[in-house]
Amino acid sequence: MEGVYGNDFGTDQQPDPDRAAPDEAAFAALLAGEGRVEPRDDMPEAYRKTLIRQIAQHAHSEIIGMQPEGNWISRAPSLRRKAILMAKVQDEAGHGLYLYAAAETLGVDRADLVDQLHSGRQKYSSIFNYPTLTWADVGAIGWLVDGAAITNQVPLCRCSYGPYARAMVRVCKEESFHQRQGFEILYTLSHGTPEQKAMAQDAVNRYWWPSLMMFGPPDDDSPNSARSMAWGIKRFSNDDLRQRFVDMTVPQSEALGLGLPDPEIRWNDERGHYDYGEIDFTELFEVIKGNGPCNAERMAHKRRAYDEGAWVRTAAEAYAAKRARATESVA
């Protein structure tokens, strides 16, 4: 389900038998002209299902992604750090809401998507199944994880599906703040005491390879990537995006004064890119299957929070029904 937030692994969305067959030629012409598909437009069922899978898993990732950093709000080293981290976690909640709303324009119900997450039928990004052991991990997530997300998500602002593309414009602006926040945390630590620099280096060492895995499996092993690119949902392949991320991150690591845990990283004049070592994707698939360090913890927390918030949903529904009755009586 990677490709930063979910476009390479399946879900159980079923075809809608009441949906009319689209005009394939008109749809192809719209995409060829770089047009935008809107909710009321005809679209192939496979296109709709692919978007539901990707947008829903992106939304799930934003919501689950609040957990690794949220538990550091009370332990952040200063009031300034607490305020910034609270703003970031709040942004992630907002991103999830934007994305669930975008998915609903495709004819699915948000509650059904959440139920699929809770039951394990839909996934979220593997990166959020790693622990945040120290304050430096919050910096590593901001710099590496959000940096990887930006690399993938900026092209999504040109996604062929209008509601998703428009949601991504605001998401990317906020993600750029998140990455700068992470970079600044690591810069402060790496230029502090030897113990602080060692803590920053340890966090980078642990998050580097999982961040590279966020882009999904190699192109040859990515079942949905080519079709998503043909439909204009994705603009670049997994391997192209991963290379962009490496090329962006290596100079930044030098500015931080921190090393990357890959002895094979070196500039290749012939390719015009940085070479990097082979990624062990066995770990990625194990985490996706539920065997990561924090899979069970993350989902248990999510289900518990959902159950404890049931009274809020009930109250909101009752209030909406009351307003609707009042409107009807006035009419």
C-alpha cells in the first residue's frame, strides 16, 4: 500500500452495478488533453476504485500518522516545541478530513472506509508502524518522512481527479512546514552537545531505510503503478520518485552534519544522480502484513479512540436531525 500513501496494494471495493458504463473514448480524450475528471463525470469503474483505494489509504495514513508524534507533545523540550508540534499534529488531522471528503465524492461513505481500516481490509503507510524512541525521532519524521511525502505529493497536485488534486495543494503547503520543522529540530540537535548529535544521528539511521521504502516496491513489482500513471493519477514511477528523494536529501544531510546509513551513496556523474545501496524490501512487506514494531499498538489505539468518540458522533447526528426538523417545520 505504499507509493507513499497507498496506491500499490488492493482493497475490497466492489464494482457498482448501478453505475452506467462510461464513454471510454471521451474519458481517454479528456486525460490526453490534461483535463480534470470531476465527480459527476463518467469514469471507468477501475479508475474510480483505484482512486478510492489511494485516497482512502492516504487519509488513513494521515490519521494514524498523528500517533507517533502526538505522544511527544507533552514531552517536547520547550513550550515553543510543544506549540509547533501541536500545530503539526492538528494539520495531519485536517489532511485526513480533506482526503476522506475527497474520497466521498467518488460515492463511498467515510464510515465504511474507517470500518475497512479497523478490520484490516485497508492499510496505511508502513512508516507509521515504527516507534518514536527519542525527541530526535520527531525531527527525523519531519525531515525524512514528510520529505518523502512531499516528493510524492507535489505531483499529485496535478492528479487527473479534481477533488484529490485540489486537496493536495493545501496539504503540500502544510507538509513543507512539517519538513522544515523536522530539519530545524535535527539541525539544533546536531549542533548541540555530543550526546544530542548522537541522538540525532541514531534517529536518522533508524528512519532512513523505512523512508526509502515509503515509495513502494520497485517498479517491476508494483502492480498498480503503471496503470495509475496512464490515468494521470500518478505522474512518476516509484523508482523515479525515490531517486528524486535521495538526490534532494543527500545535500541536506551534509548541511545538517549528519551521515546517512548507506556506504554506497555517492554522486554518479554519468547518471547525474546519487547512487544508493540496495533496499531490503522484505522488511516493507513484513510491516505491511502486520509484523512491524508498532502495528498492533497503532490499530489498538485507533480503534479505542473511535469507540470512545462514539458519543460525539451520536450527538452530532442528533443535532443535525434536530436542525433538519426545524428547517422542515419553517418551510
